[in-house]
Amino acid sequence: MELNYDFLVSLFGWMSVINLVCLLLFTLFVTLLKPVTLTIHTKLLGIKEEQLELLYIKVLAYYKLTAIVFVFSPYLALKAMAG
């Protein structure tokens, strides 16, 4: 399989969509279903609720930064190369 320009643009485009949907779903779970997620993760991991809230924020921040650097930026650069 040959990697051509159109394939890469399509690949990074779909990766961007998937990562954006995952980020939105995780944000919704953490904000709208906060009591449920805190209860489940507290029992599952044995971490206090205060620590879990900070972990949620850190995970969201790291995921967003990673998606921007490794998915969204290459997609925008490929689109900019097209002219």
C-alpha cells in the first residue's frame, strides 16, 4: 500500500474527528456524570474523590495537548500544503 498525499490527509482528518469525539465524550462524562464516575473510579482505583478530580483535569489536558500536537497540527499542515 502506497502512502500518497490524499490518503494522509484523509487519515489525519478522520483521526482528528475520532479524537475530537473522544475528547468531547470524556469531558461530558466527567462533567455531567461526575457523581457516577467519581463513585466508580473511587471504588475501582482506591483514590480519594479530591485526587480524582485533579486527575480528570490532568488527563483531559494531556489528551488535548497530545491530540493537538500529533493529530490536528499535522492535518492542518497537510491541508496548508495543498494550497
